[in-house]
Amino acid sequence: MRIEKNPIDARGIKLVVHDGGVEVGRVYLYVLHNSLHEVPFGYMEDLFVDESYRGKGIGKQLISAVVAEAKMQGCYKLIGTTRHSKPDVQEMYVRYGFENWGMEFRMDLDT
């Protein structure tokens, strides 16, 4: 037996908020396919708002935009992750309709 590599269809979209040409907020949406579903799912990563712009609704705008984009891309679900040390982000996700569904495990790879 051996492991085969089969390519999948995936793409990424970066949503950005600028102020005077400076990036003050961003979020990435990765649209991925697997053989369990006919339609893709979305993976939201690296939601960030510059500290001096926090509390002004930029995070809400980015989450709304990434949810709308995932729907437009035909995703059946959207996954968002955050660190255990970020309870404010976790609360924000819940406020905007995300459910705490499970745990994420990570392995940093030395490349």
C-alpha cells in the first residue's frame, strides 16, 4: 500500500480595509473542496485589525464581508479559528453567529 497525492480545487481571497493607503485590517478566506461534499467549505484565517483602529467596527465589517464572500462562493460552512488566549475574539465570533464547534490542533513545521 502507498499514499497517493490527488490535487484538490482550492483558492484564497484576501479582504482588506485601507485608510489613506495603509492596510488597517484584513482577513483571508480559503475556499476548499473535499470528497465528502459536492460544494466547498470556507476557512477564515488571520482576521486582524490594527490596534489603533479596534473598536470602530472594522472587525465586524471584515467578518460580514468574509461571510458574504463564502456564501457567494457556494460554501456550505465557514470555519474560523482563534487562540485560547484571545477570549475577546472568541466572543466576537459568537456574537456574529459562529458556534464553538471543537478544537484546533497545530504543529509548527520548521521549513
